[in-house]
Amino acid sequence: MKIGNVELPIVTLVEEGETAEIDEIKDPYKKYDVVPVKHESEVNSLTITGFVNQKTHSNDLTLSEQKEELKSLRTNDILDNDIDYKDFYGFLLVDTVNLDDNPDSRIVHEVEIESRYFPWPKYHRSESI
């Protein structure tokens, strides 16, 4: 999988989550004390879990080089974080990149990327996201 120019060699899970806020307002008809109102968010969250691995990386980057590239996703412009993976085609605004630094493993390290997903064509390069 690639996010922009950054490769995640092994992907184990891609999970889309809906985000919505619920407010309680006073019932104008006074039947109930309050009525819950759900506000749908325009973007959903996307969590990507996988592993960095030097043997399967297309450019043979070391584990530390791969980790640095993945960390850079947080500071990239959203237009630089394009994604085209299975049913996901659009852009990611990366919130966090969690890296498991397991000193016992010199082969693979686990990665979790939490982001907001802006699907194409609803959001595209010619419009501001």
C-alpha cells in the first residue's frame, strides 16, 4: 500500500469508521425532556494497521528509514497523502502514526495509522479540502 510516496509493505487491516456527534435538545412539543439529534460528519475515520519490513519494501529501506517516512505523513499536506487501495480512493489527513518499537524484532515492526478519509470525487485536487 502507498500513501502518497510512502509505502507500507504489509497491510493487515484497513478499517473505516463513521464519525457522528449526538446533541440533546429540548423537545419543542414538550412530550419528552430532551430529544437526541445525530449530526453526520462529512468525513470518516480510516485506521490502517500493518508492518514495516525491510525484506518486502520495494526500495529495501531499513526499518528506521521506513518509520521516518511514515512519521512524515502527519506533517504532509493532505494532497500529498493520496491513497488508492482496494475501495479507498482519495486523500488522507493523518492524525497519528503509532509505531511499535519492539527491540526483540529486527525483521518487522507494527504500525497503526489513524486518519480522516476524504474520498474522491467528492474531494479532489482542484477544490480545497
